[in-house]
Amino acid sequence: MIQSKSSLRFQVLANTVMAIVTILIIIPFFLLFMSSITSENALIRDGYSFFPKEVSLEAYGYILKNAAGVFRAYGITILVTVIGTVGNTLLSALLAYPLSLKNLPFKRVITFYVFFTMLFNGGLVPSYLMWSGTFHINNTIWAYIMPGFLMSAMNVLLIRTFFANSIPDALFEAAQIDGASQFRIFGTIVLPLGKPILVAMGLFAGLGYWNDWTNGLYYVRDTNLYGIQNLLNKMITDIKVLSSGMSGGGSVAAANIPSASVRMAIAFVAMVPILCCYPFLQKYFAKGIAIGAVKG
């Protein structure tokens, strides 16, 4: 099929715009990495550069000095992210499925209740008192999983819209005629056909769990239970303390720490796993968001 000149020009223009956008997205990550392997003296003298005059791995060496703690923190964060993402996605889908059914009693009331939680919440102090006093999650893995992320109202509404618009009612009616229960319909029809939106919402939930450090700040005091974000935040705080000379012998210790490049290295280390996973989920993400965001 021969393309017309106008179609060809549009294709060239679209590809050019997308190439520019892609480059603009990649540039900050590239600058972050190059800054992390730039020597401290070069960063102070020349500032951040895409082509550093002095390459140094001292920042990563400083992180590797705490390798045992870093690997333990990675393990905790990966465990929390996997459990939390599966739990968030499954619970959101379990609530979204009945809300997608046309004959559900009090459907509008329940949907409004879910939406209302997106506008108002109990606040930090009541939440802290509830989770720490009633559920006793302090200094446990559950402190990372339960508060804030285990159920997402936005995910529920997007999944509900996807189910309502993308899965034909005839499939539900045929399954019910064959004697399938609602749980069987959910497991054999809804979940397989809802894979695009479930993966997309799972990615949102996973990003939330991976990047979360506030729950660890509020509920976790045991450094052995720190996730990667809390551990890296502690490293940055320690560097600031040493650099300001607030601790004993701080000036000597600070002289041996590449504080500026370490901050860049810490940021790069924290985001690499997510960058590696995202390309494999991209095809589901685009489809899920496109259909799930359509008003149902």
C-alpha cells in the first residue's frame, strides 16, 4: 500500500516529535548516572556535566561499604512490593468486578462511597493511632504493606470501567447459564480478560510500594527492617550530618565521603530495578490505561 504525501509527512513529523520526547525523557537519567560516576572535586569545580572530566566510582564504593545492609534492604523492598502489589491488585479487582455489574443492588451508593475516599481521609494522626494502637504494625513488614496502599480507590474505579466496557455481558450470562458461580466467573473470565488493566494498576501499586518511605519513617525504628528507600534516605541524612560537622570527628569523615556524587548514586540505585521492569509491562500499561479511563 502506497502512502500519500500528506500521510508520509505526518508520519515523519510524528516520529520526529516522539524521538525528541524520548530524548528529553532519557537526558535526566543519563545526567544522573554521569553525575554519580563523576569525582567529587569535578562536581564542585565544574558542576554537573554529561561528559565528566574526572570519572570516579567512589560514590558506589561508599554504597558497597554497606553492601550487606543494601542487599537486605533490597530484599525487604522487593518482598513488600510483590506482596503489596498482588494484594492491592487482587483486592481492587474483587471490589471493581461487582461494581461493573449492571444489576448490583445499591451500586451507585457503593461507587460513591469508594469515590468519596479519594476526596477525604482521616488524616495522619488518626491513621497512625489506628495502625499502631489497634493493628500493632510498628517494626513489622506489615507497616510497609497495609497503610495507604493496600486498597486504592482510583484503581478500583479504573478497573471497574475496564470490566464494564471491555467484557461483554453475554460472557457473564453464558457462564451463569452453565452454572458458574460469581467467583468462578471472576477467576476464569474476568481476570484473564482484564489482564491489561490489572497489569497497569499493578504497575501503579508497585511504584507506590517501591518508592514509599513515609510508612517506614512513621512505623519502623529497627534499621534491620529498613527498605531500600529508608536505608538510602538514612545514608543521605548521615552524609549531611558528617558534612555539617555535627558528629564527633565529622570533618575528617566528611572529607572522605563524596557527598554530592553519593546522592546521585543513591538516586540511580533506587530507580534501576523499576526501569528494568517497566519495558516488559509497557504493552499492557498503554492498553489498560486507554480503556480503563473511558467513562463507564
